[in-house]
Amino acid sequence: MTEPTSYEKMSFYTPPDIIERESQNDILSHLLLSWAGCYVKAYGHIVNNRVLEDHVLIYCVDGMGWLHLGGKRWTIKKGDIFVCPPNTLHSYGADDESPWTKYWIHFRGKNANSYMAMFGLTIDSPILHIGENAKILSWLQDIFNILKAGYTQSNLIFATSYLNNILSYINSLSMNKLLSKAEDMNMEKMITYMLDNINDNLSLDQLSNYANISKYHFVRLFKNKTGYTPIDYYNRLKIQKACELLETSPAKINMISSSLGFSNPYYFSTAFKKIVGESP
């Protein structure tokens, strides 16, 4: 990590032995804050090729910066939040001309991955724009004030409660953006795409990429609109086509199942019976 020669900073780092001990706590094992801080107009600040066990969440409240993650370089702007997943090589730094002011939180625990999934943030889409948010800044200040008093178990639980607030609130903000995207997701176009590829075996990745939404959010939106997950709905379209072919075509079951992208006749028969209620 390259440190600037001079800038205003605040940093609260929980010692490794305390992290190891408190990770066994029934409460803190689910979510544990390990490091938090703030750099103000951090000219020259760079973190190069780092891999950590924690999730790293950074909130840019002024200026600009950059992120290198998953082989891609991203520009970070005022109001952006980004996440670096654990055990993943990453680099980031302040913009040379307009260096950022950034807050950061490092955390781990059983619930950490679930929060990141809810945000829809991934290596391929690591940024969420939330703008200026007084609530989050207030909760961050609360965390700093608590950690100033030391790293007792009660303080860590108290500080982590504010971390829970921050993560839950970010999830709420991301859902609002998601609902806005949902209005743009043309279900008729989505189903037409499935029908156009009825003879293939589209994956959830391919479907969500077509919808231009993260997998997690795509499944939630699709099920909310249709009552089915995308893959379940896709399979139902396939079975509907199979029923048509069984009625109008002399083709045998194994030929029909193969033509509709099923890996084997047994899987086809199982899916057919589950949806139709009887064997083909």
C-alpha cells in the first residue's frame, strides 16, 4: 500500500488475535467488523495487488478514484460504493487530479456473503451508486466513536450493530434501483428470447446477461412477475413445446427430449411428469 505524504485520516484496526477470538462468538460469528476508517482527499493513496480474508466495502463521498478487480479497471465517482470480495486480488487508489475522500469498512462472518448477494455486487459488477447519504455517514461516525473506546467484545457487538444498519440500508437502496430496472425489463422480450432458444440449454448466466441484471436480482424479479424462477419457466416452455410435438410429430421421446436441449430422456421424463402430472 502506498501512503500519501500528508492527508487527514482516521483508522480503527481490530488486532488479529481479537478477531480470531471474537469470531467464535455466537453473535459476532455472523458478522464482525474488523477495520474501519476514513481518508480525506487522499492524494497519492494506492493499494496494489492486495488479497484479504475480509469483504472490503468503500464509500467515495468526494472526488474520484479507481478500482482494478477481476481484470477490469473501474472509475469510482462521488457517491459510489464498491466491494472487493474476500480472497480476491484487487487494487484501488485515488484519482491524481481529484483525489477521493473515502470511508471504508472491512468485515467478515457467516452473513457477509448473503449481504453481498442481496446488493447484487459481484466481481463483474462491483459498484453501486447511492449518492450522498447522511444516514450512512452518521452510522459510520457512530462506529468510529465506539471503536475509539477500545476493542472489547461489547464494543465490537455495538459497532457491528451499526454495520448491520449500514448493510441493511444499502440493500434497501439497491432494491429501489432494482425496482426501477424492473420497469425496464420487458418480460415479453425475455420470454421471446427463451422461445427463440427453446432447442438450446440456456443457463441462468445467459438469461441474466440478456436481461442486463445480476443473477440474484434477475431471479427475484422474474419470480415476482411470473411466479416461477427463470429456469423453471424456461423448462415449462420446453415441456409445453414437447406436448405439442408428442401430439403432432412421429418423433420418439428420446428425439424430442434431445431436440429441446435436455441432457437425457430420464431428466426429460422427470421434468415432464413434474409439470404435466404424468409421464410423456
